[in-house]
Amino acid sequence: MQATTSSATDTRRNTARVITGGVAAVVAILLIAAVLLFMNLPDANAFNDRVAEIFAANDALTARTDIRLLEILAQSGTAFSDVLSSYRMVIFVLLVFSTALLVASLVFLITIITLNRRMGEIERQGIQVSSLTISREENTVTLNGMEFKLTSAAIETLAVLAEARMDEDVLSGAEIEAVISGRDAADCDEAAGATRIKRLRDSLGNQIVSELLVKNIARKGYMLAIDKNVIRMI
């Protein structure tokens, strides 16, 4: 148990480090890209400066049409400057938005990978059950301090599996049906026992808990995947 706890703690620490490093890398890459992009954008006043040079080089132009042409050029330079400034703001907003999306995607991806690994460990090791108390009178089962209210049929099925686990037996569907119904196993249908197991799992509700608690061993039958010493019948 201590080794499992230590492994889980190390996994959480390593995951936190990977997430922190990944987020920092994404932010750094996008920051460098933003700096390079803004550095290579043309100056918003470049057009205005060019128009000013044209004015200075052609100060001898006094005709009304020439002056009007220079005014149009000046107005075009101002419009270009305003448009480029708005483009800079749009690019900045898009970079911030893309940074947030990439960081969120990275965090979700690493979280999903970590959960999948953790689920793989649980599937290999089974549920760490410290106590399992079955009360036939109250139709309840207490698993690690969590109480589940079950139907009488589900309690009977779980009790049969618990008694078989304490005897270190694996019961087929027909044998489960035989114990509950009081008939001979040869007269019982395998599907009837499988149906009882399915209803038990449905009654437990949590699919992960029920699938890992009640193990299906191929070509043998069903058993509780817990230590027999933690089972208590009342």
C-alpha cells in the first residue's frame, strides 16, 4: 500500500512538472513568434514618411491639381497608418487567443494521458479494498466506508460471491444461480447467473468500481477481486 501511494505521489509530481514545462515552452514559442512577427511588420508611419519626402522634393508644385494630389497622398498615408495599427491589435488578440487554446489543449492532453495511465494501473492491480461489509437484513453493502443500497437480489448475488471468495472459489453463472435458487447446477442456465451479475453491477452504479470489483475470469466464472480477509457478513 505504501509503495502504491508513493508511486501515485511521484506520478502527480512528474505530471505537474511536465504540465508546467509544456505550458512554459508553448508560451515561450508563441512569445518569440509574436516578437519576430511584430518586428517584421512595416512601420505604420512608413507611408506618411514617404509622402513627406514627396512633399519636400516637390515644393515647387503650386498648381491646384498638384496640391490636391499631394493631399490625397497624405490622406492615403494616414488611412494606411490607421489600418496597420488595427491589424497589429487584431494580430495581438489572435496570438493571445491561440496561446490560451494551446495551453488549455496541452493541459487537457496531459490530464487525459495521466488518467489513462492511472486507469491502466487500477485495471492491473484491482481496487484497493480495505473493508467490504454486506448486510442482508438492510440490503446494503459498505465498500471502503461508502454505503450502497442494493436490491435483495443484488445483495444475494454479492453475498454468494463473497462467500465463494472467502472459500477461494470461482463460481460460474450456473453455479451462482444454483446457490441462490437452491437447484442443482446442472439444471441451471449459465445466462441466468450472468444476468444476476449484470444486475449487481448495475445496482452498484459506478461502472469502474463494479467492473473491477466483480471479475469475470474467462472459461471459469466470476469472483470478487479483493482480499478475502476484508470481507464481513452481517
